[in-house]
Amino acid sequence: MMKVVKENGWVYLRDAKGSHELWGLPDESVKESIPVGHRETSAGIVGQLIKKLPNTPKNWR
């Protein structure tokens, strides 16, 4: 998942609550809290990323 996020120009912005990190565009116009260190990512997070990232893999849907 992080590979796709980075390929879309997103960068690490800062730590968020718990085991989450805030990632987004360098100007912070678009950002999302992403869980790190988890085995699986919830469907909700994937859905939010699909809406915000222009190029996501077809198997994410």
C-alpha cells in the first residue's frame, strides 16, 4: 500500500494517533491518516485512499 501512496507523490507528514502516520501531498492539500505496522488495512481506509489517489491498482476495488 505504501508503495502506491509514494508513487502518487505523497510524503510522510507526521505521526498521528496511536500506530498511525499522516501522509499526503507536500503542500498538505490532501492528506490521510494511515495505519502502520498492521497486517491488514481496513476496507474503509482503502476506500478513502481510492477517492484521494488518482492512480490505484485495480485489485484495490
